[in-house]
Amino acid sequence: MTNTILIILVSLGIKVINESNQPQYYEVTYFDGSIENVMVDKNSDYVCPEHCKVHHAHTVAMCKSNCEENANQITMDRKINNSTRGVFRGQEIASIILIEKK
């Protein structure tokens, strides 16, 4: 009985760790109305180059505090017009929505 409980707890722990390390997908909407899907993978240093024109969720980096602007990084802490806004590839972000996995 103790072994069964231990196996269940270990299995649940592995599932939680696996899910927390998965990349996250976001839908980025700009003020001009254009929409772009991006992927943030915290386990990888790779980002799509700025000139990437392939139709897919571009891999980007996300910086939430004390950031310097970078072309392939979503910067979430820049002060624009006295309010905190996001910036990506030089465009101001109107909204960014996490796309939930099904």
C-alpha cells in the first residue's frame, strides 16, 4: 500500500515538473490591429531571427523587469506615455494573451 502511494506521488510530481517546463504560447495584438503568435521557451536560448518570415509561432524571449530593448524580446516593463506597456520588435503591444493548451 505504501509503495502504491509513493508511486502515485512521484508520478504527480513528474507531471507537474514536466508541465511547468513546457513552452508557453501567446497571441500578441498590436495597436495597428495586427496579430502575431509567439512562443516563449524558458529552457532554450534560441530565438527566431528578426527577419524570420516562416508562418509559425516565433520563438522569442520575454523580459519582465530591468530590461534593455532587444529586437526578439518582448519587453514588458518599458514606460511609454506614463503607463507600463509591452514592446516587441519596436511596436507597442495592445494586448498579450496566453494561449491555453487543451
